[in-house]
Amino acid sequence: MSHWFEGLVLANDVQLHYYRTGGTAKPPLLLLHGFTDAGLCWTSVARDLEADYDIVMLDARGHGCSGAAVSGFTTEMLVADVVAVIQALQLPPVTLLGHSMGGHMAAHVTKKHPELVRAVMLEDPPWRGLEAEPLSGEEENGLEQWATNMRELQKQPLAERLEDAADFNPHWLPDDVRTWAEAQGQFQVEVFTQGLYQVSRDWKAIVPELARPGLLITGDPIRGAIVTPEVAQQALATWPEGRLAYIEGTGHSIRRDQHEAFVTAVRQFLKEN
């Protein structure tokens, strides 16, 4: 990573931090991480792809080294942040690769700004078989408990988080363990008060308007993956240029659970698009 560089983009009153692998003559690949992760959580994937692509790893607001999400944490703001970074870096149409929250962001950017996007890959986005509805009291309590759990996690020394992550995820690469543990310590817990839950309910309205080639990467719900086979089938039925890559033996963090299979699927899609 010694030859990678980093920078800041001011977007919507927030300083957004990013890492970039260099090679600006190569096709741009913008990586968008999941909730509580950070840009460097893509390190192992970026190492495998940087020879052929100009990779930008963005820290979302409230994550990594980016500024706080004091002005809000909504889908609209997250999408505006991504657009601002693409424009500030003067990138040609990009390929987007997003995990979880980042996948949802990538889908929204593709829908609203297709002129900025060449293709899009979504790693287990938060697409559930639920219609949009108000946040229930039970769900609000769940978010409060999640925030409490995160505060407790952040009290642990980094070495302890590293050990626990490695023990719980024996198949993860060392880079994935390290960057996950570091990102949990950087995450700004205040994000939980900024409307998080609103970002995961409207995929059925987005997918039919994704007018770009796409890859939906899914895992096993029994292992914690969000996108079920039924949801994947519904999504691809209305996504003319979308296709599916199911990777067996993976949960929500597909690329971490089966790194080689994930990178193989991504490489194949990039080669064809």
C-alpha cells in the first residue's frame, strides 16, 4: 500500500476522505464500503485489481477518516457525497462496487446519475423483502442496542478486536481482519441518530431504472447474507442488464468469506463490461 495515496473532497459541508491506488490512465473503479466499515476494508480486493484499474476507496461520512455526519445521514446525502467525489476527481464514467450500505448507495447513484456510471456491482445490498414502512418501536430499540454494542466494542483495545475478529472469522485474510478491526474503532456512533434505517427499504423502485450493466453478488442467508434467492429473483426480473453471482459458503461479507471466488466473479464482470 506504500504507493497508494490519499486525499480529501469537501462535499455537502463534510470533508470526505479517500484512498487511491494511482494509475489514472486506467479505467476507474470506485469502491463503496458497508456500514461501520471504511474505505481500506477493500484493501485485499484493491491489491488484486490495482494493476488494471484506477481504484478509489471512499470513506463514507461518519466512517474512517471522513468528517462527521452532523448534517445528517440519509440516502440522499450519501448519494450526493459519491457524486461530489466523482466530479471533484474528474473521473470518467466509473464502475461502482459497493458492499451492503455501499451497494445501496451505488444503486442509487446509478439510477440518478447514469451519465457518471459505466457499470455497477452490488455485494449483498440491504435489499429485504419488505415494503417501505415507518420505523417501528422495536426497530428503534434495536438501533439503540446496536449503538450500545458499538460503544462497548470501541472500548476494546485494537489488539483485542483483532484477536476476536480472527477467531470468529477464521477464513478471512489478515488484511480483512485488520482493516475491519481498525474501521470499527473509527466509526462515529452518532450516525445511529441520523436516520440510518431509512436507507434500506426502497430497492423495488430503484432496480427497474438501473440502465447499466450490473452484477448482484449474493451469499447464504443462513450464514447472515441479506439478499435471499427470492429477492434476487425479483430484482433481476426487473433489471434488464443485471445478472447474478451467487457465492456459496458466504454470509454478509461475501468478499471476506470467499475472497478468491469473489475476485474471480468481479474480474469476469469487469472483463465483459
